[in-house]
Amino acid sequence: MTALNLPGLGPAPARRAWLQRRIRLLVAATITYNVIEAAVAITAGAIASSAALIGFGLDSIVEVASAAAVAWQFSAADHERREKTALRVIAVSFFALAAYVSFDAVRALLGAGQAEHSTPGLILAALSLGIMPVLSRAQRRAGRELGSASAVADSKQTLLCTYLSAVLLAGLALNSLFGWSWADPIAALIIAAVAVKEGREAWRGDACCAVPAAASPSAPGECSDGCCPPATPER
């Protein structure tokens, strides 16, 4: 039987150990997928002269850095000591992603090259759109219950990949069907703004519901910022 949380005390020791193992497995899965994603996207982007695909592949590399920071944190028995450093790495990853996406979007809007149709790119974007939300949600739930701001912040990085996948899919599809080359860079600028916001929150350690709600005397059982419901222990 899985140990459950005790009111006001956070996860029981057995539950904490299970959550830590779960986060390590989810991070490993995220790193593996993103390495494959980066290789496919950058190769397909080079063949099709697609800045969007190449940018998507570079984003995957940024996500690997973010997930690796969490893996490094949870490789230690006392993972809380590494929390701040891991958050800093994740925040810098967000900022680097925002900077690159913004630069690439502006360059595309100024007419720097025309991307060709890419069937591998369309397939990759569709797969990522289905896989990334599942990984993000699982890691966010585990991170919230454990009280790990870095795990929650990394889950946001994974969720951002979902948005980028949607942008990439829409951009490639619109370019292939109608020749609307401006659609992708406009949406990419919006994603860059979201990345900056998430980076600032990670730097401050403001990950939504990262600290178990029971630790808050002012609002037990609820998020102090009201942005998400209390985590429900998984059996």
C-alpha cells in the first residue's frame, strides 16, 4: 500500500522516496525523448531550410539541460540543498530559449529565407504535441506533492515544448498549404514572452503549488496563489 500524506506534515517517508523515484524516471524519459527530438528536428530543418524546425531542435537541447538539472538535484539524498541551483539552471534555460526564439522570429519576419515543406517535421510536431503534455502533467503532480519547485519548473519547460510543438505544426502546415510564412514567427514571439515569464518565476522559485499546501498556515489545503488545486496522491 502506498503511504499517504499526513495533514500538516507533507508526504510520509515512503511516499517521498516513491515520488523521488518517479521524478527521476520522468526526467530520464524527458531527456531521452528530447535528444531524439533534437536530432530529428535539426536534421529535417537543415534539409528543408526551416528556421522553425532548427529552432525547435535547439529548444529540445535547452529542455535536456533543464531536465538534467533536475536529475542532478535528485541524484543527491538531500535534494533540497540543490534546489536553488537547479532552479537557476532552469531559469537560464528559459531565458536562452526566449532569446533564440525571438531572434529567429524577427529574422524570419524580415524575410531571411523561405522554408520548404517537411513531412518529418510535421510528424515530429504532431508526436510532441501528444507526448509532452503527458510527461509535463505527471512531473508537475509529483513535484507539487513532493514540494519541489525545480521539478515543477522543469514540468513547465516540458509544457512549453507543447506550445512550441503547436506553433511548429501550425507554421509548417500553413506554410505548406497556403504559403503563409509569417504565421510561425508571430506565434513564436508569443511563446518567447511566455518563456520569459516562466524563467522569472523559476528564478524566484515561484513555481505554482510547488510547496505542499499543508505547509501554509494561512490557507491549508489550497494553493496560496489559487493557480491550481491541491495535489492528489497517486496510488
